Amino acid sequence: MTSEAIVNIGVLATMDDGEGPLGLRRDAAVVIEDGRVAWIGASADAPAADSSYDAAGAAMIPGFVDSHTHAVFGGDRSAEFDARMSGAPYTAGGIRSTVAATRGASTEELAARTRHLLDEALRQGTTTAEIKSGYGLDVDTERRLLEVAARFTEETTFLGAHVVAPEMADRRGDYVDLVAGDMLAAAAPLARWIDVFCEEGAFDVEETRRILAAGRDAGLGLRLHANQLTMSGAAALGVEMGAASIDHCTFLSDEDVDALAASDTVATFVPGAEFSTRQPYPRIERLRDAGATWALASDCNPGSSFTTSMPFCIALAVRDMGMTPSEAIRAATRGGAQALRRTDVGRVAVGARADLALLDAPDPVHLAYRPGVPLVDRVWRDGVATTSWEPRAS
């Protein structure tokens, strides 16, 4: 068992015990042992360790927890983005354009792209990522996408209910039966979560209720794409059914906000989607006033938010959603962990995973203050400094 002391951390944002909403500790040190945080305290008091790394006064945060990605897919949709930026509207139906390419890609091709995206995310400070299926829309491909996702993360989500499969467009009832039946049976052993895109062009509230209930009966936790384009009623359904997270939340009624605040369901915002679709950005003020919990995620996908950068999402949340820098940074770390119902990531605390990001900056606020600048200087994942995403040790 080896240990490493990271000393002379100018500002350590623990998201746990310390000053203000980020749990700040100044002139701090962290000792890592066996992949976990073993000690936190003043740098001058750091115990001896097998090795030492001098942070030279830089700021450190927990690794980002990206609780909403679609990182397994084939093909390219840059032409669709170009069209949107030239005035074409965004609709949910664009998802179907990725399905044929994904079905046609080999498992190893899909895995190589996913690995590339996760390596990219890691270099920007992400150490935990949820990955959804949803670009197969048939039993075999949905299972295959989850097999790929499970190579890289324990946070795998079955999203067969992304849209109705193209070949079943005129038989949506049969497709709902398939998702809640044979497709779910094939996916459940590989998934921790089930998700549904409840929106115009995708699935309505009653279809969503049925699919989520089937997933819950199969032992999966519930997540939900909700209220991205309309006041669909999906947010209220998610709270009613005890979903861990309701994602997008672009359009929320006062009743939705109150329901979220009275529950342990996390509202997960994905401002990269608003950036890429030119939809209005959601605002945070009502959730803040009501006392709701929220997270930030990348929504990395080829159609509506092709980014792996959590710092970019932090900057958007501060600039366009009304979050303070501290709120946005906490949402991208501790908030993401809460959206995944995890306590071992998203914070720097004794016993938590040693997932850490050292910034080339004196304060975490620089993540919003200097948008677009690669400020993540060094990343530890499971206590190992790395630039390559590896599966977690079991």
C-alpha cells in the first residue's frame, strides 16, 4: 500500500468541510492512500508519505462528476449543427440520424470513440461519468452500447426510450412494448439506471410512466430527460416516481420547482445543449429560492451538445443561467454526485475516492473567470495521476 502527499495547495475546495459553499481550506494538503483520501489538513502538518507532489500554491477541486452523457455513438452530425446555426430549428427527431451509423459501427469502433471522449473529458477534470445507451433502438444494439459503456463506468443508463426506432415509427405502441419488455430484459443486467426522453417528438407522460415503472421493477434506478422543449409534465412525473435526477429542466413551472425542492430529486442542467440549439437558457433563481438541489452535466452527444468540457458548462451556467461561480462549481462536482446518489465522489473527504483536479490558477473561480482556457493542470483518478481514462478498480 503506497501513499502520496499533495502539499502546498493554495485553495482546496473540498465540497465538504470548510469555508463557504465550496468547503474551502487554505494552504492545505491531501494524503492519498490506496486510491482514497486518507488525510486532509494544513500543509505544514501533512504526515509523511511514500511520495510528495508540490502544488505550488495552485487551487484544487474534486474531479468533476458528469452525470449525463451519451458518449457511445457512431457517425457525425456537424452538418446538422451548421444548419441550426444557419437558422434551422432544433427538434428531437435528429436523434434518428445517429442510429444508422451507430448500428453499423463495430463494438471496437464504438469503444475507441468512447475512450477518446473520456480521455478528453479527463484532461478537463472529469473523473466520473454516467453513460447512456439510446442510439441503437433495437435489442441487440442497445445491449451492445451498454456493454461498451460498462467497460468505462459503473454509471450505465438504459435509454432505449430515446425516440421511437425509425422502422417502427408508425407502431409506437409496439415500440413501447419492446422497450419495456425484451429490450429492457436484455439491458437490465448491464445498467444501473433507466431513462426516458419525455418530450414532443419522443415519448409522452403515460408512455414514460410505463417504461420507468418497468425499469424500476427490473431493479434499475430512475432518471429522466424532462421539460427541455416544453412544459411536458415530465418533471412532475419524475418527482412523483422518485427519480434520482430530472435532466434539462429548461422550462419549469412554479409547481415543478416546489416539487423538486420538497424531494431528493436533483435538477440537472446541461447548458451545452442550450448553447448548441439556441434554446433559451434555464434560470436558477427560483430553484435557489425554493431550496432545490441542482447539478451541471455536459450532455455530451453528437447532436445537441457535443462537448466533454465541464469547465465550459460552468462558464455558461455562470454567464447565462444566473449561478454564482461557487454554485456552478459545486453543481459540477458534489451536485453531479448527488444526481447519481453517490457520496464517494464529488468531494474531498477522508474515505472518498481520491479523484482530484489541480488547476493552473490560484482560485477555483477562474473556471468561470477564464472561459475556454485549459486550466486543469493535473488529474488524479483513484489516487493515480493520469491523462488516460481507465476502468475503476472493482
